[in-house]
Amino acid sequence: MMIHLKRNWPAKILSLLAAIVMWFFIMRDQNPVMEVSYTVPVQVQNLAANYIIEDAPQYVRVTLSGPRDTIINLKSDNLKAYIDASGVSTGQNNVTIHFNPPSGMNIVEIKPDTVTINVDEYASKKLPVEIVPIGQIPDNVALKSVTVIPKEVTVSGRKQQVMAATRVVMKVNVAGQTKNFSAVADLEAWDNAGNVLDVNISPTQGQAQYELNLLRKDKAVPISAITVGQVADGYEVKGITIKPVQVTITGREEMVDSVSDLKTESIDISNATAPIDGTYNIVIPDGLTSKMTTVHVTVDIQRKA
């Protein structure tokens, strides 16, 4: 029996190799290697909390190769590319797009495989919301009150832009309004020059609730300066000058008629030895409005004769 097995062994080995090669080609034809491309979302990983990237690509094109069965069973929703931002610094950075292929698959191409991103310091701060009216309320309508929701928002993003933001405004069209109304509008962050800044605002919208009264009446009333405290020993108040001496208030007739004058905020003259000169707010009762909200006051303080 052993003699029979050992006979013609080279031919038997060649036959075995031929069978293996034939099996390989048959299996390859049944499950061939294919290429397929996917649009894959890009994630930014390992970015320091004090940095921000706003121009990283959202998607890249990834071409993979692998057996047909593997490709058919592949769920493209699970594919993710990523940027490792652990080594970036402020300014422009050239970074590589990374991708971990599924088991049994090979990367043919990532397009693009490198990108240039701008990295800036991240900053945030809170600012009150202001209303910028568009148009004018009719002359026979009085503005009773305006409620802004929210009163304060968070501004965040690139540090340079955030630091330049001085106002968050909401534009409201008030033209022709005669009854109470509510308005919702997008919020904008402005710098001192009124330029709109590229920052994130949270929340993104605000609401303004207007209370209006018909039968608006205008009346000019004098301004009184209110002082608190006592000047230094040996000194006295010689006089108080207010410019302008009167302002026009507006509101419902019964409210306007009930006001005979307006007063300034308190002016502290404690231990003063020289004239006090400045701009002070006018205290305007609720329900009344005035285009002028401040006056210039000079308190003349001199040594007693």
C-alpha cells in the first residue's frame, strides 16, 4: 500500500496545486473584488475646549475596495472620517483626513485627503437684547411698554468676533401698528459701528411684546434736578443749571395730564468743593415716553462768602 501511494508523487502534487488554483479562480468569480465610493461625513476630534474650527469640510469622498459580499452587506451610515485636531494651533493648519476602513476593505482614495483649516480661540459672553424699531408708530398711538424675551443671550464663536460684539439687536417693524402685538425675529450681533458679526447667538430668535394705547398726547414739562448729600463745610450750592429746561412727554391723555414735571436721577453732592457737571437720566414714569431721556446738569458749588 505504501509503495502505491509513493508512486508518481510529483504528478499528484501538481494536480493538487492545479486544484487549489482552480478553486481560487472559481471563488474569485463568485465573490469578486470591487471598488465603491461613498460620501462620508467628517468629524473633528480631540479639539481643545478653547479652540474653534468653522471651516472644516463636512464631507469627503472615500473609495474602498473589497469582496462583493462585504460591500453588499456594508452599511454606509456607519462610515465616518475624522480630523485629529490634537496638535493644531491658532491660525492656518494643514491636517490629514483619517478613515478607518471596515474589516476586509481597503482604502483606494480619500478625496480630499488633506485640508487647510483655520483655528481660532473660542470665546463666549452674555449680552442684553435690544429692539431696533423699523418705521414709526402712528402719532395717535402711545407706546405703553415693550417686553423682550429673552432679556439676555449668549454670544459665542471666534474670540475676535465675540469681543467686538457690543449689542444684540432684534429688528421689529412697528409701522402702522395701533393695537397690542407680538413679533418674533432673528437676533443679530453688532459691533460699535453697527456691522453684523459672524458669531453664534443662543437662542437665535427673540420675541417682542408691545402694549400700545390710542389717543396719544404730547406735553412739554419742566425738569427738576434732584441732589442728595451735603457739600463740604464752608461751601454752598449757588445754583443749578439744566439744559434743556424742559422735555416733551408722550402718552395717554390722562397719564400725560397727571404729570406736572419730571425729575433727574439723584446727583450726589456729598463733600463737594467744586462745581459738578454731567449728563443725567430723566426719571420717566411708566406708560410715558420721551425722545429725550437725559439732560445736562451743572451744580454751581462755591466757597461761602
